[in-house]
Amino acid sequence: MSTIKKSIFFGIGNRDRGDDGVGPMLAETLAADESLRQRGVEVIPHSGEGASLMDIWEGAGLVVIVDAMKSGTAVGTIRRFDAEADRLSGGTFRYSSHLFSLAEAVEMARQLGRLPDRLIIYGIEGRDFAFGAPLTPEVAAALQGVTDSVYREFGLR
């Protein structure tokens, strides 16, 4: 008997910190979509605390994550990382209130053999991470492209 592995979408960030809110904003949109529920995709807004991520994604077949990043590229730039092929720089996904970041969780899980079968991360380059700030126009514009990409990762659209 085969076991169907779970699929998870994480929208990482803090809605109250400008561009860092892009992940949770997308999670809200996706959580309301019946087509993802019918596919069995669990949609989770998450702070990005690394140890918790590792616990939740353990045993998953497909995990897709969207998070703001700060890598030095143009604001609104979208980058796709495949954890099987790409190593994540520790400084790229550091805009959180905790010390164990997304990048560190991925690399620790890799070392411990605890990565999901497939782990895809979309980073959107942000500029303003201040408390109370809105999304910058470039990040808001990038959100639609990332949304379409996430649906394709789950075999939709």
C-alpha cells in the first residue's frame, strides 16, 4: 500500500514588517482557494522559525515556500531555489525576529536527512522591512508572478 505524502505551502514572514509580509499575504490568498484544498495542499502562514519548519515539513512530498529576501538584487526580483540543487546563503533570508532562519533550517535539514522529497523556495527581493510599512510597489507587483509559479508547482494552472 502506498502512502500519499503531504504537500505544504508556507508563506513566511511578518505581515507587520513591510515587504516581509509578502509570504503571509500570499498564504491568506491561497488558503481561500478550493483548488488547492482539493489537491490536499496544506497552506500555512509561518514566522520562518527554522526548527519549527523542519518539524512541520518532515515526511512531506512537496513543500513550496515564499519569503522576502535581501540579496542585493533589484527590489521585486523573484528567485527560485530548489533545495536539491541549490544551497541557500545564510544572509539571504534573515529578515525575521529569530536566529535560526529559513536558510539555516534548509541546510540543517539537508545535513540531518530531513528535507522533504521536493523543497522549492521563492524569494522576493524586498527593500522596506520596517514595522508598520506597507509592501513596496515592486514587491506587490512581483506577488502575481509568484502566485502563478506556486500554482504551477502544485500542478495547477
